[in-house]
Amino acid sequence: MKGKFAIIWIAAVFGPAGCFESASLIGTGSARRIDTPAGMVEHLQSENLPALKSVEVWENDYGPGLKLTTAHYEVFTTLLEPLMLRQIPGFVESAYWDYQAQLPEPVGTTIRFTIYLFATREQWEDFTRSFAGARAWQYSKIKNGAYYLNGACVAYNIGIERTFSVLGHEGWHQFNNRHFTFRLPSWLDEGIATLFEVHRSEKGLFYFEPGRNAYRLGALKKTLINSKMIPLRELIAVNPGELLAADQTDAMNAFYGQSYALVRFLREEGYGKRLRNYHQLLLGGLGGDWPLSTANKRMAADRNIPRTVKWNRSVGPLLFKHYIDDDIDQIEKEYIAFCRKMVYQVKLKGRN
């Protein structure tokens, strides 16, 4: 079971002092405490949230907790903030259906996904030490965010906007690792994940808006201005772990910004003229039908084998040429033009 994070700002507006007897009380006749799991269970049940199937107390070793159950998720959390808890069920279900929308037809989910969302980093680190075992030290290096491991998303509260942003991102990794026969090459996996980092909410529903992802658009514009674009041949082959190990922060930002742009290019450019190719690429991974060697198929299918640099460098370019276009030089020209058009109106701080 695992948890995730997100990045989304929602302003809370309070009335004049004295409007509420206490920040930890909500009343519908008699005041009800919401700073305890039992009180929060009662409060959430009274809200009749459409996406929330059930809520109960979660007994755990990390702090007072709740278990929220939706149609497709189980969220285990030590968070007792009513605003955020009210929105989590609708957010994760909206994300689920947007993940499905990446495919030309939906896939069935019979077992709920697991998310762990902790109130503090200390709780998150304590959980990670037991959950991640020997790899815990790697995940503990994450400064602000979440991780996906062994089928679960594990996150801690970094503010409602940012937490939802990371949950949306990591949720895609969770979704495709569950349903896809083959793991995706890095550029495709991370590029799609960035589509779920920004959303708007309206009447309890959440709508993902990749075109408003200022963080990725800003990184892309900075990369273009500085003439640091990763060549397309390298972008579809590189593993971000290579950049992380070398502590190349700018190159890492370029990789994510360009992968974000490449996925949008395949879906949107020329009124979606490559969308069918994009769908065929994903369907091949979903059904395990990619034209790979026996060794690469085995690594693609076995999630217990780490995704190596060698595998990524072999499979990434092969799939791109097979499904998208083998004329890399020509498509790169169109891709760069699309990137420039995307960021034309993006303003960077400190620049006129």
C-alpha cells in the first residue's frame, strides 16, 4: 500500500473572529470535535461526499489515522485537516478516470489502489524505514514529494496544492504499473505523469489541465533560452537516474520539461495527427505486444528487475521509431517548433 502527493493551491477564507467556537469543532446542533479520528469519521460521513464509499479509524504506529475508501482507492492517512480530507476522494477518483483517458478504451480495476498520506515528514520517514527496507535511504533523500513503491504511493502533506500535484503524478506510475504488461520507457512514463500535476476543481469535480503546468513550461522555456535542449535521440533514450546520479539539476529539469512537451506534442500537434500512433504505443505496452527481444521483454514485464540504463537506451528509441516515426531528424524539427509555440507567452521571473 502506498501514498502520493500533489501540487495545487486552494485558498481558505475565514470569516471574522468569533464565527467559530473553536477551530477543532464543527457544529450541526451540538458541536462535534474534528481533531480526533472518531470525530473526523463522523464529520466526513455527515458530508455525504459522492466519491467517498466509507471512512473508518485507521490504527497504526505513526499517528491518529483514518482509512478513506473510494471506488478505486484505499487512502490511509494521519492527516486530520477537514478541507483536504473532503477533497481527497474526489481528487483520486478524478485522477483515475483521467489515467484511463490516456487509452482509447478503459481497463478494468478489480483491486483498489493503495495510498499512504502522512501528516508530517517525520511520520513519512518512520513509515519508509519499515516499508522500503534497504532502499529506505534512497527515498529519504526526497526533499518535497512522494514515491511509488511495491504498488503503493507514499506521501506526506506539503500543502494541498503541492500534495495533490505529486499524488496526481505518482498516481500515474501506480496505475500503469498495475495495468500495463510492460513497463514504459522513462520519457513516456514521466512525460505522461506530468500531465496530472495541475488541476482545477469545480463543484467537487477535478479537471486536469496540463496546459497550465507553469513549472514544466517554465523549465522548458529556460532550457530553450539557454540552448540546453536535450537532443530528441537522447531524450527518448535517457534514464533520469543517470542525471540524478550525476547531480545534473538543470539537465533533470530539462528532461522532465521536454518529456512533458513530447507527450503533449504526440497528443496535440497537427490537430492530433499522431494521437493514433501514441495510443498504439500505449496499447502495445498494455497488452505486452511490443516488438522487443526476449531479454528486453523479460525486463519489461518483470517489475522486480530494476529498469536499467541499458534497457531504457535500447527500448526507448526502438519503440519511438516503430510506433511514432523513424525519421528522428524531421520529427525533432516539428517537436522543437511545438515547444517554442508552447512557451511563447510564458514569462520567467527576472526576465522582461
